[in-house]
Amino acid sequence: MLRFLLLITAFLFVSLQVSNAQFRMTTQDRLKRLQERLNLSKEQSVKVESILKKSESKFNALPEDRSERWEKMKGIMDEENKGIEKILNKTQKVEYNKMLEERKNRMQGNIPRESK
């Protein structure tokens, strides 16, 4: 019985680690997704990558205090979104805003991971 409980606990631990890893996308993963969904030009890709790297650096420097962290995270995300939108054409902006809405809904648990 103890062996069974240990096995179940290990399984749950591994499952949680795998699911948490799925939510953490690298800068390159995020860039690739944006390139595909928005059909970014090479010039746009370079600019977007720069914005994503800057955001990542700011995220990594955030304090551990949760109350302070959330407000600063929101500010970084807003700054990132505005920077990316400045680079996009009208058609891309529409799709980007759709992506942001999908992310918001995913975070609230309302829709599947991605729709194309």
C-alpha cells in the first residue's frame, strides 16, 4: 500500500512539472509563434525579438514578493504589447489583439490552448 502511494505521489509530481513547463515559453518559442501567426517580416522579427528579450530580462529581475511582483509583471506585459503593436501593420494588429484575447481567456480557463 505504501509503495502504491509513493508511486501515485511520484506520478502526480512529474505530471505537475510537465504541465508547469508547458506554460513557460522561451523567448524563441514566443517569437516563433508570433512569426507564424502574424507573418512577420525579417525586420519585424528582429524588432519583436528585441522587445521580448527586454521583457524577459525585466521578468527575471522581478522581486519575489507576490503583491509587488504582479503589478510589475502587468506593467512589463503592457509595455511589451504596446511595443509589439507599434511594429505591426493593421492586419497584424487585428490578429495580435485576437492572440491577446485568447491568452486572457486561457488564463481565465475559458478556451483551449490555441485556435488558428
